Amino acid sequence: MNPQIKEKALSVLKGLVVLFFWLAVWAVIAHAVNKELILPVPLEVAKRFFVIIFTLEFWQIAFASLLRIIIGFVGGMLAGILLAVLMNSNKFAAALLAPLIKVVRATPVVSFIILALVWIVSNSLPVFISFLMVLPVAWANTLSGIENTDRQLLEMASLYKVKKLRIWRKIYFPSIQPYLLAAVSSGLGLAWKSGITAEVIAAPRMAIGSELQAAKVYLESADTFVWTIVVVIMSIILEKIITALISRRQAKYPAEEKL
């Protein structure tokens, strides 16, 4: 058997073993509690899962929440990258903006949600909150990537009077990419958590957070688990897609490419 296929098969098998182990733990605890309202058994959640996902409304809700999260995440990443570049090249901008970013990092998500509810309509609130939570992560990782760029390469580029744009494409960008991958992984998780939390509080139309809130109000514990599982699955798939795109870009423009 091909070593790569064998390795992938073992990886899948390992994942399935871990999955079934935790499902078994869940089932044992659920049977011990013996209260569907508090902790439904996995089989009941699975039944509700397949009932819910085969409805048109489910896909409309999932797509609406996904769109909000993507817009907030991409906006936060771009803003964080641009701020890091600006603050690295301009000391005045760094001194001016650093306290603001520290405040955003330190303030609880719920505080921002409650404050933003006054100014922002419920449909746009999850986008804004996701944006706000991702921005500091993208900023910090990009700044770390810029600061850890090979100084000898930069000096050589300066000596040969290489254009600024080419320096960014050939030196800075390959150096920043590993940090961006870390930012994507951390930022995407934050975007989902904060965005869904905002949906729960703001209760916009067609939103996973609104469905979670409704499940809580109507004491539908199985539905709460279903929508939570949906969020986890969507988050993992989206992260893998974005990471694959960045990795492909990294392979296209390796760090050792000639200036």
C-alpha cells in the first residue's frame, strides 16, 4: 500500500476512534443523568440533526450566519494586516493606535455587543462583533511576522534598491504567511464564537444564534446541541478552506524565491 494512503487511512481511523470514544462518554453521562431536558442522548440529537438539515429553512439560516461570519472575519483580517503595516512603518500611528487595540483585546465581547446594539441594527451586529474580535489577532500576528522578517534580506534589497512593492511581495509576504495561518486559525474561532453570541443577543432574522435562543426558550435541548454541532462543522470546514488557499499561495511564492 502507498505510504501516503496508509498514513491517511490511519489518521481517519484514529479520528473515528476518538469520535466514538467521546460519543460513548456522552451516552454514558446522558443515561446517568436520565433527563432529556438537561442532556439528551446522542441518538436523539442525531435524529433531530437529520430532521433539521433536510429543510430549506436550515440552509437559509446556515448561509445567512456563514455570510455574516465571513464578512466580519475577512474585514477583521484585512483591517488588522493594514494596521500592522501602517504601525510598523509609522511610529506616530503606532503610538496613537496601540492603546485602542489593547482596549479591544481586553474588553469582554458581551460589553461590545450591548454597546453596539444602541448604534447598529441587529442584522449587522454579528458582522461588526466578528470584525472587532478578529482585528487584534490579525494585527498582532502580522506585526510579529514583519518584526521577524530576515533583516539581512531586507538590507540586501535596500542595497540593490529593490522597489518597495517587490520587497513586500518577495520578502515580507513569505515571512508573514506562517503567522497569517496562525491568525486564521485563532481568528476564525473567535469570529464564530463572538458572531454567534451576537446573534443570540441581537436575535436577527435567519440566524443560528436566534435558533439557539429559541431552542433555549422552548426547552429544546436536542436542537441546542444540533445547532452547536452545525457551528463546529461549519467552522472546521471554513478554516480548512481558507488555510488551503493560503498554503497554496505560500507554495506559489516560497520565501527563497529570487528578488
